[in-house]
Amino acid sequence: MNYTKFKLSRDRHRKLILFDDAYQQKSHQVIAIRAFPISAADKGIALVDHQGNELMWIENLQDLPVEWRELIEEELTSRDFMPEIKKIDSLSSFITPCVWWVETNRGNTCFTLKGEEAIRRLSSLALLITDQYGVHFLIKDRTKLDHYSIKLLDRFL
């Protein structure tokens, strides 16, 4: 796609604005949305307006000009909140509901697991855990966890 026909910037309220030269100065407030936030985070990104209409499809973030890529990555980071579990420190019990104390890429936290059905397999190695409030925690590769974390996790799988 030829990105030179468009300009991407932020307005005074820090919202993303897509400016389309082809339509003679028509601009839209846009939101960046990942099509595959876990499996292909840098590929398949839509810029949509406030009504959800797709205004632009971006196949790969790496194809964008650096300025655009930085703006979109900043926007996606502020929207997407899915901490990645690096270590399971302890559990309140092996019966649900139970509290998990974990170390994530965003710091230490604890959450309540309501039931075993809140642990979903994404692949043979990846898991998605949903807490009682609907916050998703990702384990990209359960084999890369330490031995103690794997032992605790296996009680629920």
C-alpha cells in the first residue's frame, strides 16, 4: 500500500488521526486494532473509525514508515493489556476458586482463578488464563517456566 497518500498523527487530545490527501483534507479519528494479538501481534492491524468501520488495513507493522509504526505501537500498547506470566510463585489451594501469586512481564500480582475452565489452551505450549474480572494472562510457552511453576500449573491441566 502507498502510505504517502495518508498522514497519521495525534490531535491535542492524544487521539490518532488519519488524514487522507485523496479526499482533500478529510480526516478521521482512528483506533488501531490487532487481528491476531497473540499469534501475530505485528501483522494484521486495522485502523477503524469510532463506528468500527475499517479505514485501513496494515498487513505488517514493519512495512510502515518509522513515524507511523511508533504511533501505532504506542496506541496498541495503551489498548492491549495482557500480562505474560513468567513464574507462578504460589497458589492459595489446588481447588478453585483459588488465588494465584505470579510474576509477569509487568510486575508481580495476584489474581483469583474461578474455575479450571478459565485456563484455555491456545496451542500445545501456550495458555490463556482469565481471572475473575476478565483480565487475560498469557503463558507463551509453558515449558519455559521454572520447574516449580510447571508443577503448580500441571495440577490444573
